[in-house]
Amino acid sequence: MFDSEVQRILDFVARGIGVRVVGAPGSGKTSVVRNVMSNLEKTGVSVHFISGLRTHRTIPYSAIKGLGLEMRPGRSGVFDIADVFSSQLAKAGKHLLVVDDLHLVDSESLAVLEAVRRRSDCPMVATAPETWAFSRGQLAVLNNGREAHLQLDPLHYEQVHLLIAQVLGAPADADTTARILTKSAGNPRLIVRIAETASLSNLLVMKDKQWCMTADTLWNEHLRGTLEALLAELNAEEFTALHIMAILGTARVDVLHKVIQPDALEGLERRGFLSVLADHHNGSIAAISPPVIADYFRGNKKLRDRKLLRSKIAGVLEAAPQMAPEEHTTADCLSRVLSSLRLEKGDEDAITSRHFHDHNADRERIRFERWQTNKSAANAAALLRIYWGAPVNVARASLVCAETTDSDADPRDRLLVTITEAMLAIQTGRGPSAAVDILQRFAGDNPQLVSEVENAVLFISASHGRVPAGSAKEPSVLGGQGSGMGTLVHGLLELYRFKPAAALEAVEGEGDDDAFSHLRPFIQGFALFAAGRVEESLVFALDWRAEARKNLDQFGVVTSSYVAAHGLLYRGHFEEAEYLMSSVFAMGRPGFVVDSLYDAMLRLAGLRHATTAILPTLSIAAQARTEAPDVGPIPGIGKGAYELIAHNNAQPSVFDRKAAKLIRRQLKSGYVLEAMMTALLCTCLCPGRPVLDLLQKILRESGLTVHDQLVAIATAVVEGDHKLLGLLLKHYEPDVDTYQVGMLLRGALKRHVIDGDAAAADALAQASSIFAVRFPSANEQLSFNSFRTTPLTEREIEIAVLAGHRTNVEIAEHLGISARTVENHISNALRKTGATSRNSLFMLVGNSLPPR
């Protein structure tokens, strides 16, 4: 779970630099330092471990005496102990001082440590809370010598998914993972305890090899002790403040100030128990973090029944502010939106997700009660519209569709109710044919809406079966201008057919009257991406996503994130893409239509692991619906491309055959955009003639020239024309495919190694190195791991990665082994992989380690 953090600390320590590891309680600080100690002790480093204990911080010398130093009788002062400890650190060999929970170390032990650190250059690794106000004595110990700073951030969705699987022995489904992330705020200790106790309480059960929730809550009495320990440092005012916030829920800060002292609120925020977010009025709202703390107060009868406290805040509850939408902001530039996204990574997914959940639940409750009072189509449409983005209550949605009255209803409301009923039929497993039957019956009863219904039928048929040829019946663009269905469906079909210019033309305009307002920006954003205008697409999608987050619009967040994720992945921004998709996963499975985009992003997130992991790993792609077809209207909705790449254990020629077969199926269904993206990805991962021919044919027929340089380079690679390849790379001008060219060269190198063509492999290794020097990328190259059948050992891979830029002596020093051992590992790696040089070995395994 903390491999990258451990490796960073090991690298700092190897250079004689100390490290301060900070994080919230339960963030994994102790686990990290113990892993570091274990790694160093294996290499012969002497580790001196000191641990601060809450019950011992007032006992003089308690921490330093834990070292078991041999002291003379009567010589137990600060400098006496410092002399003995310093002599230990001066012994031959490498030493490391580790202080866990420095903030709990007693003052006398701190004095000894300060004296020792002044005398010794031994690096120190120390852990402490991220928000702790250090005393002068603690700072005196920390600020001696060189020191690096390592922050342990809350875990994101994919990490939570892996941790739950480690703890419970099997993965959890998407909703369970999202719920545990939301309740724990990404805190590793809470994730483990919530998962363990929920399983113990039968709140989680195994179903279809995944853990699933049996109730709407994961709170159980077994969590009480964990929460009591977490809150042990709070004073009475802060504890009461948390209780008030648990009663109020998410509330405006100015509302909280009426019933909570400002000092208590500031103390909670400093300790990390209060998360402040911007609301729709650009003010501030506050929520308890981690949210499971609120469950602790609500689930404890003694605390829950404090009537005087409830009476005190009753007036505040009645004055809760109402939310209002904010005006749309326009796109600015790529650097701005990427910077905003990277800053957002510091926020807590769980708090944002909880805010969405609370908002959706309140809206659903209010609108359902309104519908129960008056079962009109307008009230039904208002409620059902929530389910197009937020999680669907199938029983409630079915009831509304069945019992809504149509008398004197607005045609657009009746149409939305009927389309929702049709989408519900698909979601509940009745299939597209049942959805079409529902729509056609509605058209028979409402002839004035036939045009709109035909558009809806065409959308469902094309999205779940086959896109009609361009000469076939097109949507009625003029008919039913009131809802804009004709233009939206026309734009979607053109997008499916990989005609981005036609799709953009179809959805020009603001679309103020659109019944389905989010489809127009979705088509616009993804058409920009399909046209090769990736930067424009990213700016558009990330600005749209920021606005949707402000408006608590889950439909908008999911659709904009899908568009943005493709742009980020295409440019190689894996960390940003993984965070963005993780923030969507944290909200849980969404509603109609966008649930397929949710599954698509699960598969996209799994692709990186599928191509880089040496051994089969637990991937969040397993949470995507398995009943999905192999082909789909846009990339990721069909599972075929992911499974082709994830389960590739065959020779390149077999991969070529399988890939070409899948692409032809996609073309036969009319999903030309998906076919193009599959062909382009497969060509870059493992360039071969059959797939390249299909890619060239698709691009030629589309008239799109933006990928011409990439196709020319791929052709030279496949034909083995190294002279032409050199010329093309020499005169290459940076374009939208610069990242893909680097991926293509590495993929070709690996293919030649597998095929045993040493001369071609060396030529590609040289070309790839020259290209990487000319166009350096901060992002790792995605490529197939070629070693699934004969994997290298972890140590061989580690040394092969270093061999690209360090000598054997430097590697030996870095790893604490002999140069002869390094030489042996490199020889073994060359033999196993078939690589003929250190450089080609580095190019082969440069990204074969699992992503950090």
C-alpha cells in the first residue's frame, strides 16, 4: 500500500538525508517506518528505534530508555545518556535513528536526542501528526541536519479497493468501496476497521465473489473503541462541537458560529476533524471528517438523547440556508485547469462525496413527498430527473413510472417519464427491446410526440445494438424542437460514426431548451477529443466538471470526467486521470445512462495496471458490470478492448489476430470511433500490420489528418524501414500524438525482443532513446509488460530500471549490495529478456513496475 513512500524514504536515507513523515492519526505513519526499518535491516543497517507513548510522555527518560542502553550506576543525566548513545552511533557500519510519534516523546528524552543529533550525522526518520504545533524541544530535535518532508495523504478510491481486498481476502463491489471511502475519508486505519467490523456484524456479505452491503449503514458497535481512541485528545468543548455538527449535518460556517465557540471550531479544523468547503454562494460550509465520527454520535444512545443540546440548536435547524445555482464560467487555458485539478487532489474525496450524497438524498426525499401528494407528470419528471445522475432507487422509480397521471401534463414531462421507464427496463435486465416496446406504446397513445419518440428509439437502438448507416433514416431534427432530441441524437450518431466535425455542427448553439441538458456539452467535449483537439477538449471538460461540482450535479461530474479522463490519458497524465476517475468512483454507482460511463472509467483505470503490472493484480476494472457487450458506442463501454489488453498472454501475432477481429466487430456495429481508438491503442502497444491497416483505412475514410505523422512512423516501424524511421523521427514536429509516438517506439522494441529479432530491437532501442532525449516526457510510457511468461525477479527489475542511467558501482551503493552482485543480476535479466544491451534492457522494463 505504501511502496512508493517507503522507496522515497529509502532513497533519502541512502543519501544521508533524514525524513519527517507526517499524516493524520491512522494514516499509516507507523506502518511506513516499520517497513523502512525492515528493508534497511535486511541490508545490514543498524536501526535505533524510539517510540513515543501517550501514557509515558510525562515519565522522564521513558522513550530513550526503550533503547536498552547500558548505563553506569549513578550516571543517568541527559549528557551521560547522550554519550552512550552517541558512541553506539559512532560504531562501524550504517546507522539510522527512527522516532515514531515524536510528539509523544517525554521532554528528557527529547533533550538527549538533541544532544545526540548535534554530535552525530546519523539521519533520523521521525513521524508526527500533520497539524501538530511542535514545541521548541521537538523542533530542536527535528531541525538538526538535512531533512526531507513526506506527507501521507488520504487514500483514493483505487487504493481503498486494494486495501479492502487485502483485509477481507476478496474485493468489495463499487458501492461498498465508495461507502467505506466516504465514511473513512480515506484514512487507512478506519478503512480496515470499518471493513473488518462490518464483516463481523454481517453488514457485509460475499456475493458473486465480491463483498456487498446488506443494509444502508456500515456503523456497528464494534467500531466504538476505534472512534473513542481517535477522539481521545479532544477537550470537552471540541467534543460537544462535534456532537452539534453531527446533529446539524453539513452546515454553513456562519450557522455553526451561532452555537459553537470559534476556538472549538478552529481546534477541530487544526486536528483534521473539520473539513471546510466552498458553497454555491462562495461562502463556506463545514462537515465532520471523517464522516464515520458523525455515525458515532448518532449511533450512541447516550449521546443521541442529549435533549438540552438539541433544544439549543433547534432554531438553527429551521434557519438552514437554501442553495442556489451559480452562473457558468467559461474555459480559460489548459495550464489553468490542470493546475486546478492538481490542487483539488489535496481535498478529500470522501467529504465531497458525502456532500453529493446528502444533497441528492434531500432532493429525492422532498420531490418524492411532493409526488405522493400530487402524482402529476411534472412532479414525476422532477423526481426521475435526479436518477439520471444520482443512484437509482429502482423500487421508487418503478412506482413513480407506474402511478403517474398524464392528465393536462406538459408533453416534455410525459416524454421524460416514459424515457426513464424505458431506461429502467434496460437497467433491470429486461433489455433494449423492452425499452423500445415501452416507447412505441407511448407513441401510439401520443401521436403528437411520434417524432420525439422515434429519436429516443433511435438513441437506444444505436447505443445498445448497431448504428444505422449514414444513408439510413436520420433523426427528425426539425420535429420536436422543444426538447432538442433530434439534434442531440443526430450529434451522438455522428460521434459514434467518428465524424466529429458533423457532431459539433449538429449541436452548435446553447441548447437552452434541451430536455437532456448534459448531452450537448458531452457531445461537444468528446467530439473535440475525437477530432484531435485534445487540449481544447480538456479545457472544456475540466471547466464543465468544476461547474458541475459546485452545483452538486452528479450527472455533469460523471459525463465531464469521462471526457476529461480520455484527454488526460491520451497526453500521459496518469496521476491526474486516476485522481479524477477516483473522485467519480468515490460517489458510488450513478444513475441512468451515466452508469455505463462509470463502468467505462473503471475499465480505463484498469488499463494502466493491465499493461504495466508484472504479475496479475487486483484491478478496479473488476467492479465494472460483467454483462456488458464486447463492443460499445464509445470507448470503454464495451468490455472487449479492455479484456483484449488485460488478458494478453499470447505472442504478438495472436494479439494482432484478436485485435483485428475485435476492431472489425466494432466497425460492423457502426461504432467507428471506438474502432479507431482501439486500433490506435493496439498499434502503439504492439504495432502490427493487420491492426495498422485497419487504422489507416478508418482515418482515410474519416478524412482526419491530425494523426498523419503517427501513422507514417508506425508504417516505417511495421515495415522495418529503419532508415525511413530515422528520417521521420528527425523531422518530426510535436503534435497531438507526441506521447503516442514514444509509446509506439517502446511497443515495437518489446515486440522485436519477444520475436527474437535482436538487430531490430537494438535499432528500436536507439530510436526510442533519441526520441526520448529530443522530446522528454515527465509521464511514464504505457506499454505491454513482456515478461508474464518468464518474469524477472523484483531485484532484477529494480536493477534493470537503474541500469539505464547509473553504473554498476552506483547501483551497488544505492542498494547496499556488491557491484559483482549487480553485474550478475543484469546478466540474468539480459538472458531472460533477450535484450542485447543495458540500454535496451532499460527500455524494456522502464515501466514494468506496478504504478505507484
